Amino acid sequence: MPLRCWRRPRRAPACAISAGGCGPRREWFQLPEAALTAYVGFFLLRADRATSVALSVALLVLVTVLIGVVLLLSQAVIGRPAALLTAMTAFGLFFLASSSKLAPVGGILAMIPAFALSLLGPLPSGELATRALLYVWLAVAIPAGVSIALNLLVAPAPRRLAERAMAHRLRAAAVVLRAPGTDSRAELQALRHEGTAGIAGWLRLAALEHGSPPRDLLALRSACDATARVLLLVEVLDGALNVPAARASVAETLEGMAGILEAGGYPVDVDLPVIASGLPAPAGQAVAALRSTLAHFADAVPAPPDPDPSAGFFATDAFGSPRHVRFALKATGAAMACYLLYTALDWPGIHTAFITCFIVALGTTGETVEKLSLRIAGCLVGAAAGVATLLWVLPGIDGLGGLLALLFVVTLGATWIAAGSPRIAYAGFQIAFAFYLCVLQGSGPSFDLVVARDRVIGILLGNAVVYLVFTRLWPVSVAPRIDTALAALVHRLARMSEAPDTRQAAMQAARADAACGAIAGDLALLGYEPAGIHPGGPWTAQRARTLHSAGALIAPLALQTGEPRLPASLDALAHRIAAPADATPAPAPLAALPPWLAPRLQALADCVHDQAASPAALPATPSHATP
């Protein structure tokens, strides 16, 4: 089972309790936007308690500052629609959502002050404005407080999640050796494409919690890198080791190590049983490399320096590329168009169109269309569940307890989806949000279908506006960043081949695997792009072949022979990908490479040559203009 599956049963009840736990607090303060309060609680919970608490505190602090600024502006805004619109546009904050590390929460941060300002329009006095802003602050403060309390009480520690993730990977590798098949190999490939960044992040959070001895964390950090190398070596053994007893012996060792990690420890002095001698290449080399890796699996030694420079708060092109400003203008324009529409129509029930623009707007057209597709699908499912609840379930509920139980059950199911594949996870959030919008209409159970209808119409309207804006005004294709990522991937393979030790090679391999997963995701996003900016089927197929060839090199490079010319050859291929117009011929494959590596390098060289020789196929639209 994939990592997401074992995570689901642990986090789904917590999210459901959090969303339901916001209900009594909301009732106490009589907040007008009950659905928003529940959704923020749903949004704040993450896999581990440290991330959830940090996110809750950070969001609360940021929203407090933003609401404070809005409060200072409120006297200048009340009764002056032009000033209101100017202030809302200024507070779009979409620029940060595109150009900084706030990208994951940039839309939410932009929505809070803009939504607060939108509440000030019809208010006649400063007293009511202050109360409205207090309600908006409470809509964030209540779920943040519930999230912090819940995580400190019942959420798993980051160290436990890291240990379980490594154990899951080792068991998946053992399954490939014991029962090789399409499903087990696909699972191993998916785990490799997840990389080890999540595990390393959990271990860093564990260090911040000061709940584990530093020596244990050093050992687990070594185990994290070693696990990545084990997955590569198992892939080599799967294709080269044909001795059933030997495969079973390796699998048994990996299962034993997984059991130790699941129990809260880490394996030391692992001795791989003696395997038949005289194994053909590359099986013999892979077994020897695996024996060495397991012997030093959890050595408590400091990690080598990170091979990648740390990124700053802002993207490198934050103030040099027009795409960030264009994104902010498009997203803010879409939101303001929805605000003007429902204000002019005097139809406040569809204000969810305004909120939708902040949630679905992303940097590229493909990402935006994918997210709004999931939002529409989730909206329809959640709305259907909400209407069915209004018709057949709520009439039998009297009191807050029954309503909270209902919220728990529905949120549990929505969270199960949200904790799944990243390709469908957002639909789970949207199912919950649409359900909350339909059912949570006041201080208790309500049966008004008009409210549910208006809110669903608002969501669909917001999606339509965002789609029109992002596909017609400065549309941005994901295609240019695919070539850049492919070149970076091959450069990383070069760094992997010249790594001074196996641990640094494993770190580079894990990041190369994660890059393969990210590029595959970008190729899938091309399917959401309209014909005007889509690069075409042949272009996409060629990049997919190049990606496959580059990914096929990662495992054999784990057995790299130290050929000094190999990094230069890979760097030359990366340069050819990044600059296909360069007339410099690609280097010939190295004749001295072993037979398990040379054909794969030749395949990559052929793909790079074909890619450079083929037309760019990118349409000449503003989406591909280089700043």
C-alpha cells in the first residue's frame, strides 16, 4: 500500500474531530460564516503535530497583523466603494503566492483581508465594522486554537512518522523481491518518486521538539539516506538476481529492519546473510553494495553538507520576471470581477464565487484548470451530500450534538480522500467545504435549500471566471519548466556519478527520483491546458521518453564505477537539453562503461538528440515570453 494509505486512518479522525470541535466554539461566539470556520480547521491539520502547530501559529499571527491593518483602513473604506475596491486590490497578496515561500498558503492569506474588506461595504458604522473584523479574526483563531490543542494531545510525533515511512519503504522493497509483479514494482517506483524530503523534514522537526536524543536523530538521518539507496539496489536486484533463495534472504532482512523501525528503534550492525557466490553482473555488485549499505544503515554520524544551496524567501526571479505580477493581476482581477458581479446584482448568497478565486488560482494554466476541475467535482459531490442531508437527515436531528456527529462522519470521508493521491486530494477539501456551505447555515440545523443553491452557484461561477481569465489573459504553459527540469535532472545525475561517498550519492539519487516524480506530474498537467498553449502530442511524448531514459539511469548509477568522464558526459547532455540550438554535438557514449550502464546512457543520449533535433513545438504566445 502507498504511504498515503497508512496515513489516512490516523489523520482522518483527527481532521474530523478538529472540524467538529470548531462547532461549539463557533456557536459560543455566533460566527456568521460557520462553513469557513470549519474549513480552516480542516485545512490546518497536517501529518505531524509540529507542522500543524507551526502552521496554526503562523497563520494566526499573519491574520492578526492583516486584520489589524484592515481595521486601520476601515474608516477610510466604509461608505466609499472606490476606496474599498482599491484596498481589496492592494490586499490581494497574490504576488506573494507566486513569488515566495508563502505559496502554499498565499491564497488563504490573500483571501482573509480581502474577505474582511468585502464585509465592510454595506456597513454603516465603525462599530459594526469592528465587530465584522472580529468575526473574521475569530473564524481563523478558533480553528487555529482547536488545531493546536488537538495536535498537542493526540497527533503523532514527527519521529514516529519518519520511522513508519522508512519501514514502509523497506517492506515495499521486500515485497518486490518476494513477489515481483506490476503492482509491487509500481508501488516501489511511486515511493522512490516521493523522495526523502518529507522524512528528512520530519526528522528536522523532531530535533526542534527536543524529544529524542541527538544521537538517535543522527542515526535516523543516516537511515533515511540509506533507505533511498536500498530502494535503488533492490530495483537492480529485481532485474538481475534470479536465485529465489537469495531474493527471499534479502527480503527477510529488510522485513526485520522494517519491524525494528515500526517498534520505535533503528537497526544497527545489520549483517546480510551469505548469498551464493559467482553471481552475474550486476547482481554481484548490487549484493556487495547492499551489504555495505546495511552494515552502516544507521550510523550515528553527522550528515554531509547539503549539496543544494538553500533557497531564500523569495524566488530568484521574484522581482525580475513579469509572470508574478501578471499572476497577481489575473487572480485579483478575477476575484474583483466576482465581487462586482454579486454586489451589482445584490445577490450576496453567491459570495462564494469571490472566495473560489483565491483558492483555485495557481501559477500556470494547467495547474489552475486541474484545481478548478477538482473543485467543481468536489463541489458537486459535497453539494449533493449536503442537499441530501438537508432533505433526509437534518429533519431527524435536533440539537448541536447530532449536527456535530454528522459533521464528524462527513469530514471523516472527505479527509480520507484529502489524504490520498495529490492528484485527487484537493477534491476531498472541496467536498468538505461544499458540504459545510450547504449544511452550516446558522446557529443550528437549517433546511434552507436556497442558501445551498446560491453557494454552489457561487462556486461554479468563480471557477468559470478563473478559467476564462487564466486561459485568455497571459496564459502560462507548464511546458517551459519541463525542459528546465529535465536539464536539472541530468545535471543531478552527473553530480550523483561523481559523489565522493555512497551517502552523498544516495542523497543525490533521492532528489533525482523526486525530480522524476515532479516532471511526470508536470507532463500530466499538460493534459489540462487548452489547445492554444498546449505544446502538442509529439512534444509531450518526446519529453516523456527523455524522462524515462533519465530515470532508468538512477539505479545503475548506484553501482557507478568511478569513470571520471561520466559526469562530463552527463553535463554535456544536460546542456543539450537546456540549449537545443547549440550546434555542439552530444558526446558519444563511453565505451568503458559496464554493460548494465552503457545501454541506458546511450538511450538517454539518443533521446536528447531526438529532442534537440525536433521542432520546439511551443506556440508563439505571451505565455512563453522570456522576461
